[in-house]
Amino acid sequence: MKKREQLIKKAEEFIEKVNEQLPGIIELEFRDLYEGGIFVARREKEVGAKKRYALIDYQGNLEVRGFEAIRRDWCQLSKDIQRKVLTIILRDKDPAKAVQLVRETIKKIKSGDVKLEDLTIFEQITRPLSSYEQIGPHVKAAQKSKAKGRLVGEGSVIGFVIVKGSGSISDRAMPVEDVKEGEYDPEYYINNQVLPAAMRVLQALEITEQQVLSGRVQAKLGEWFKKVNYK
């Protein structure tokens, strides 16, 4: 605790010194002291993205910005897996454990053992259905829901699930009220929801999707930690 107080004091002294030299209304602000953090690039050439990061404090609380974990248009399972991966990386400092969690989640999806409430995607209808030129999954689901007599219009939030079958993703978007357990499309949720959400974090550790799926990751993990001196 004493060391933490000393670090906070040094940080405040540093900010005060910097603010004396900053022009106009520009000012640094001390928010908190965090135990760890990860910053993820939006494009390959970027070193990091200031609006896509996660920080963990000394009480284990996670602060997330710019990740799918805080977006409504991703299913709850994707949000949960991303937050868990972030927590494991930042709190436990154990990427191998995070990778194993992703593998176990994929196995669970394939077995059909995931609840619909965890797979439901929510998006808002922002204008009359007839005015949409591009018919995305949420619009298609809204049209199907309206055809069943439900009240759907501008401002409605549509909950839908991508089910098995032929056709585009939009064609297979069904209002969650009309979907039975086990009817979801496992490949969609693995490849378009869970893996992308997890890889947003794991790619920062130079772990590839192929490595996650194949299980050949261990050697790379040690190299990455040694390179960044992350202990």
C-alpha cells in the first residue's frame, strides 16, 4: 500500500510539472494507478490505438474502451469471452490460459450447448424499414418479426440469432422469439463473433488465429513475454 501511495504521489508531481509547461487549456489529468494495461492497434501499421485499450486496477476491476465487450451489436458470449481473455491476460498474466478458454468456448458452441440469450445480437432500427437500401441482418429480422404481427418501427431494438441453413447471413437472421435452442449456426458464432472478439486481444500478443485453433502456441508465448519483459 505504501509503495502504491508513493507511485501516486510521483505521478501527481509529474503531472503538475508537465501542466505548468502546457499551453492554453491543455491539461493532463491523473485518473488512477493501474496494475496493468493493453493497447491494441486498429491497423497493422499502428503501434497502438488510444481508443482501444483495457486497464486493470489493483482491485481487479477492468476498464475497457473501444472493444466489442462494450458494444451492443455483438452477442453476450462474445462480450464475455473478450472480457475474460482481457482479465486473464492482465490479472493472471497467463496467455496460455486465455487461449485454452477460447478453445473450450469454441467446443461448447460446436456441441450446441450455448443458451440463445448468450447468442442474441441486438441492433436498433434507426429509420422506417421501407427506407433501408442495404438489408442487413437486423433489418431482415425486423421484417420477419413485423410479418408475424409484432410492433416494429423506427427506434425498435431487434434481438436476433443467426440460424443454420442456406442463404446469406441476413437471410438466416431470425427474431430470437422464433428460434429454438440448438438452432443457431455454430460456424457463424465461432468465425464472426467469438474468434474475432478474442483475437482483438490475443493478436496484440502475436498469437494468430491459426495458432489458437491448432493449439501450437506455447513456444511463442514465452518469446513474447521475454521480448516485452512482461513479468
